[in-house]
Amino acid sequence: MSAPARRPVTAEDLFEFVLVSDPQLSPDGERVVYCAQRADRAKNRYFTRLRIARADGAEDRVFTGDGHADGSPRWSPDGKWVLFRSDRGDATQLWLIPADGGEAEELTHLDEGSIGEFHWSPDGRRIAFTYRPRPLASRKAAVEERKKDNRSTPPLEVHRLAYREEGAGYFGDERWHIHVLHLKTGEVQALTSGATDQSSLTWAPEGSRIAFLTNRSPDPDVTPQFVEVRVVAVEGDVPAPEVCVAAPAGPKSALSWSPDGRWFAYFGHTDLTDVWSGTDPHLWVLPATGGEGRDLTASLDRPVGDATLGDLRSFGGGWGGPTWSPDSRHVYCLVSDRGACHLYRVPVEGGAPENLTPGFAGEVASLSLDREGRRVVSVVGDPLRPGDVEVFDLGVGSGAFRRISDLNRSILDEVQLLTPAEVYAPGEAGDVHGWLLRPDGVGDRPAPLLLYIHGGPHTQYGWAMMHELQILASQGIAVLYTNPRGSRGYGQAHVGAIGGDWGGADYRDLMAAVDHALTLPCLDPARIGVTGGSYGGYMTNWMVGHTDRFRCAVTQRSVVNLHSMAGTCDFNFSESSYFGGNTWDAPEHLLRQSPLLTAGRVNTPLLILHSEGDLRCPIEQAEQWYAALKRQGKHVEFVRYPREANHGLSRSGPPDLRLDRIARIVSWMRRWLVDSE
């Protein structure tokens, strides 16, 4: 009997996919604990539970119950316990559960706030974590008390430049500080205080000190690139004075102390003018006593970390920072390269970085190593699957991951996924690399073409499954997605080519990709659309103001006026270091780079999608664009999503609003590209 015909992908498949993330190997390398997230249609929210699998693939079972957001599992050093973060209570806290199963125990009883990263001490007796309390006026008890007394929300006093954050909301003077939980007594000890944030904790191998990253410049919000390495002693009732470790100046992240105590590894660079992430991060090592750091991946001319965008995986994948070999001779890390993300092993004392997954057309989205350095576990995906837990056995010459989870088998067996074809479009600075997703069964009529532009701008499209693009292709639309100049994964010259000049080299690369695609068979040059979100929305706005070649466009969570964006965006918009000038006495460059100035030349039917809760690209950007076009009688429609939706609506927004958004994009494209002549 032949297999039943597969059906096209739909938006509702969002509720069928299970997104795996953050797999962690047990110290002995025999088991893996990981997160499995699902979207619940009835409750209109996401639930994440923990699962445990055997590293040999013999077993994969549920570990924690459903109905909560359980995340970031971490094995105790002896492998007997799993520490995790959960909302199973009045507020998100740290919980502990026996590795062999049983009831979870709530470890912390912190006031409402956010728990960041957390790490076991080497002896398993303490847990270090970062925590930022929620402002008193926004806590549940205060809100309920005001409701009972019919009182308004009090005003927020603002004393700093960075007083809000996309995905976190508004805050006051609260900062991220380091705390240590003593498991024997339950006592929580604050190690840092003051008006600066601390991050990227790492224990010294002997367990008496913690190193971390911080910015102690006069105003870190103005100069976020001045990141220091500091060390604080943990022993004693009174926190010891911090010690500043001499290190190369510049941005840093993902600090990690070597097992032999001699080195720190971190991701970073030394360009003090870069506050827009226009410089590729590299892997650095630094003597733990301070001194000259060394860039271990300078010869690669590729960024460390996973820069790949996707809409159907748990965003970020989990820990992907520098991971030491047990003998401290190598550091494992991820490297983004031409749309792929590879696993690398880098020698500390010299020698070329080694790609352990050469030729791999996919994405390695996280990594964890066992105590003996025998295995690596990661989330691994490709264009036809959103990501599985996979194990890489080191030192056996296999050169490949092997899959140990398969939670999406039923849905993948049911739907018809289209395989993207690589394209190389001739451009003025070399080929523009990208992918074309061709629809099936369009008949004799050539298919319309949709150019989809990624956000960032300093990210990359790649060998990852894109649910939304599969949906659009199932509607008979060919989808072109590329990495023009400004994208990561192609070297520093490529990523830095658009610094302060959006709409120049990137625009020409995108149009070259469209021109090349139209030389391929069965594509209709009279039916071309364009869309994108964030920076992709900016470029969509820029394009419709500079060409009439597109029959329609959808601009999402976009930027249209860089002059006003500089004062309303949530992050430190340091104009002079990237775009040139400033907002008060030298606005010319910001205005010249703003699509708003081209509103009079826009003739393309345009749909604007924006969320009121967006703090990265505030909705005032969409309001200006809509007003300018509507006043001129242009064909424009505006959809405002409510405050519960933010900048990440397409990846992590409320499920019902995600479906609404996809439906509107599909409807707009069908209206202008498929159903019209």
C-alpha cells in the first residue's frame, strides 16, 4: 500500500511542533536533560517541560510535568540532581529535582523579579546566580492593592538612559547582581551591589571565587562597550573586594574559567567604536592573572556563536559559549559560516581552529560537554526539521552527529516540506548568497516571487527550517531569502560594509539577487513582492521608496525614521559611532538614511504590521509611516497588535496573534501576487 499523500504546511502546525533546546550532558556523559516547548491552543501560551534521554539513544522520556515553563536544566557535579528555573509557583524561582525522578523542591524564595544565569559550584554545595528584582510598583501585590483602592499606576521615575528592555519591559534603578545560594542552610548571599549590572558568571575551579563581566565606566548606558573582567571571593560572611583583571578593552560575553585555573575564555573584539554589533565576535583567551589576551579565531574571519535566524526553534537554542576541554588544551565553540553553524575545536597554545562538522548544511545551535570530554550534545537542525537533540562522539573519527530525540516525527511525516535551493547571484562585491524556496504544482503559469529580508542587520539566514516561508511557498509563491552585505557569516568586510549606510550596498545586493532569481525558469517578473521585519522592515520601506518593481509589500516591526528612533529605541542608540551625527545638532545623516523622506515616491501597496508592546522598534515608527502615506492617498493599511505582543511576535508572541499575523501576510500576498492578474 502506498503512503498517504502529504499535505501542505499550515500556520496551525505551530501547535504540532515541539521545540527542543538547551540539552545538557550529565557529568558522566551517559544522559542528556533538555527542554521541550509546545504551544497550547486552548490556553494560548507556551509550556516547556524537561525530558531526559540516554546519550546512546536507547531512551527518551518525560522528566517534569506539563503546564509550566521549566527551563535551563543544569546537572549537579555528582550527577545526582538537576537544577532548573520554573514558574511553578507565585514567581519564577530555582528548583531542584533528583536526577532519577521524584518531586521537585523550590530552592529560592526571591521577591518578584528575573533570575538570569545560574551555575553550580564545583563542590555542588552552592549555586551562583544573577537576579534583578522587579520594581515595587509593578509587583502583583502592589497592582492588586491599587485595584482595591481604585488608585492609578504611579509614575516611573527615570534616572538612566537604559530604563527599558525589549521583552522585559520598563524598570527603574534595579540592576543584575550576583547572589550565592548555600544549599545546606538555604541562605542567599548577595556578592555585588551598586548601580551597575553583572553578567556571565564562572566559578574558579577550586570553588572559592567567581569571575564575571561588568561595566564600571562612568555611565555604562552611554559606553556599553567598556566591559571588564572582575573576580570576587565567595568565602566569608562579608563579600570581599572585587579584583579587576587586566584584559583587552572592548565588548565581551560568555566568560568561562578553564579547568586548570590558568585561563579565561570569552567572546569579544577590541573595536571600541562598535556599539551596533557590526564587528564579528571572536574567541579570546586571557590569563586568569590578567595581561595580554589572544584572539584564537582571527584566522577564520568568521563570527563565533550562532547568528542564524529561525522562526521554529526555541530562540537562542541554549548555551553556545566557549566550552573547555577537561585538560584545558582546547576550547569548543560554535562558528557561523555562510548560512551554516558549525562545531569547532580550537587549540589554546596555537594551531588552526578545527571544524568538526565540515560540509554540514545545517545549524548547530548549542553545545554541552561531559566531564571526561568524550561527547558533545547540541540542538541540530536543517531546512527540513526544526531541531533535535544530537550527540557528537569526540575522538572516534565519526565526524557526524547522531540523533537521540525525534519529537516531531509525526508532523514531519504528515506535511510536505519544500527543499530550498542555494542561489549565488552575481553582485558588485562578489556573489550574493541565498536560497530559493520554489512552490510545487503551480501549473504552466510562472510563480510569483517574494523577497524576504532578514532582521538584524548583522545576522544570517541559513540552513534552518523556516515555518513561515514554507507556508508562503505552499500558497504558490516562490520565496527568495539571501544574506546581502551586512549579514554575518561571510567575513568582517562583508558584515561591516553597511556600517552607517543602510540602503546602500545592502539594497544593491538584494536587487541583484532579485534580478538573478528572475533569470531562473518559471518565475514571473511582473509579480514580485517584498517583506521583512525589524531591519528587514526598514529595508522593505527603503525599497518601496526607491523602486516601483514590487507589486506589493508588507513591512513588519519596522524602522522608518532613524532620527526619532534614536530617542525611542530601548537600546543605546549611539548615533555618532555608527550613522554619524546626532539627533540635536547634526541630524542630517540620520534623516538622509530614513525611508520616511521617500514617502512621496512610494507607489507600492503596503501593509504595515506593528506591535504596541515593541520596545526595540517602537510603534511610533509605524505611526509616522502610515500617516505620511495615508495623507497622500497612498494604498496603505495598518494593523496594530496589542501591548501583549512585542518585537518578537513572529517567534515568541501569543500563539493566536502569531496565527493572525501569518494569515494577514498570506492574504496580502495572495491578493496581489497570486489571485491578481
